[in-house]
Amino acid sequence: MGNLLKVLTCTDLEQEPNFFLDFENARPTDAEREVWEQVDVVLKDAKGILDELQAYKGAGVEIREAIQNPNDEALQEQAWAAVVPLVGKLKKFYEFSQRLGIHPPVLRLRSPLRLLIDCWAAKVNRGGTGVNPGLHKRSGSPLSRALLHVLLCALTSITPQNPVFCSPLTRLWSFVLTEAALRSLLGALTSEAYDNTTQHLEREQALAKQFAEILHFTLRFDELKMTTPAIQNDFSYYRRTLSRMRINNLPAEGENEVNNELANRISLFYADATPMLKTLSDGTTKFVSENKNLPIENTTDCLSTMATVCKVMLETPEYRSRFTSEETVPFCLRVMVGVIILYDYVHPVGAFAKSSKIDMKGCIKVLKDQPPNSVEGLLNALRYTTKHLNDESTNKTIKSMLQ
């Protein structure tokens, strides 16, 4: 059960959950392993996204030179060559945010189908591996028996360890696992398999840790995005230049080109102060609304308990001394803020109401006890991305603490 020290089942803030959730060492039990392995695929991708975003330098110099010398074709080409691969990264970040959502938009269903068709065509051109190249010629259906065969192989039998596993199917496999993983994770942590949330966290610490890691990724992504103004500058330049090229009927080379509809969505994504948190909030809200047979308290209690656990671990010297990594404190802070925001969106009256199961004053105090530079982004997330902070029912002391 990890380093679970003490569990107090409670109904009010005076008897709040008081235990150590091992964010550093929790490992999956046999019962958790299937969901854990699905989510692990997502988290490995998330780490790469953060690494790329942290290393993002932008094309500010090239863009500035091109703007200052509009008649210099060489500088225009240099700026375009610098921006196109960066836009590819920005598109990748945006697409990952959509994968992180609980349910993909209908438009995204075209992507795995397209990948399957590409893979099928590649197999046919190579003479095929497990697919009869002649099958498609005998079928007038858009989904021939050959394609259906590839669909079944891709979704039921082919794995990344299979030697015939090709690049398009690799991307498809990641897509499929991601969509299943997040639904499974929320479903596991909010199911009625146990009597209460405390039992969930006690017996599913590895899954709780993974949920925390997704929240950590979300807050960390948004922190990096807010300190990287080059992102919006690069994408704006790309859109302006692409528009001019289309008006002048010039070829827009580069596999990272996006159409106007996608460009609009990407622009809206990066225009948000905390785009990844918004995606996660919208996804969690959708999860609750689409699972009407699941009591909403299952989800809100999970979120409030995790917020309280993080607060208690951070403010209790006995627990905090058990952290072996200096990164665990900022990790807990981000997780605490993340679950507060999700709670505020999911709960009908939010996190700041008197009836809230989250000790907001205590959580804000924990944040303000940290070095100011390390938590300003988290405080801003509470100020500007929550739903109910400015409600009339919010305690004036809480509003004052966040001013």
C-alpha cells in the first residue's frame, strides 16, 4: 500500500483525510496494472512534450529580420524555414491536448482511419504482410475486406513489439491507448468498487499517483507556455505568411501545414492563459456529464480528498520530511491546485463555497508559505482559471487572500 501511514474517514474539515500518499514510490498492484500500463503510455508521451516545450526557443530573430527587410527573398525563406518545423511542434502540442481530453471530437476520428488506410496501402504496395493485395479490387465498399482485416489486426492483435509494426500503426496504437487510458483512470478512481474515496486512494495509490502526474504535466505545461511568448509570435507569423502565399498562389511546402479550421483551433488553444488546464477541466466536466449513473460525489470526493492530502503532506513536517526528492514539493503544489480547479468546475457550487469539502484558506496559505517566485503561476491559476471564485457566495477572506 506504499507508505500509507494513517487514514481517517471523515465528513468535515476538522477531521480531514490525514495520510501520506506516496507520489515518489507507489507501484501498481495486480488489480491496478492494466489501467496503469495504459496510462503509462500517456505519461511517457507527456514527458517528451514538456521536454520539447522547455527547449522551445522560437524564431524571433529570423522573423524580425524578415519583417524589417520585406524585399529580401533570402531572409523571407530563412524565416519560413525556421518557422515551419516550430509550427509542427505547436501542432503536436495541440494534438496531444486533444488526446488528453476524455472524449475526442468527431473530426479526430478521421485520423486513425486515415492512418489505417495509409498502412494498408503501404502493405499492398510491398506485396503485403497478412493482407491479400487483391481483396480491395473485388470490393466496391469504401471499407473493403482488406481494410477491415487491417482494422482488426491493428485494434486486437498487433502490438508495438510486433516486427511488422509500422510507423502509422505506431501512431494509431498510441492514439487508441491514450483515449482508453484516461477514461479508464477516471473510471477506476471514481467507481463504486470501494465504499469511499479514502479506500480508493489506499488501495489504488499507483493510479492516484498517475492522476497526480497528469495534473502535474498540465500545470507545468501551462507554466512553460506562459513564459514562452515566442509560441504565439511564431504561429501568428506562420499564419500571416501562409495567407500571403495562398493569395499569391505560391506553394506552401512543409508537411506541417495546417488548414484554416485547424489553425483557428490552435490559435484559440494558445490564446488561453492555461490551455492544457482548460482542456483537462473541460474533459473532466464531460466525463461527469456523460456518466450520469455515476454519482457526482464520487468524482468531487476524489478531487477534494486529493487536494486535502496534498495540503496535509505539505504542511506537516513529519510527512514532508519523507520526501526524498526536492521536486516532490512543487509536484504536490501543482497537483493540489489542479484538483482544486477541477473540483471548482465539476462541483455544482464550486471549491470556494462554504459547503466545499476543500479547505481553501488552508490551501492558499500553503501556497503563500512557499517562495513567491515558485508559486505565482499557481496562484494566478486559482485567480483566473477557476469558475466560482468571483461568485457572491465566496468568502471575502478567500478573495482577499488571492488578491
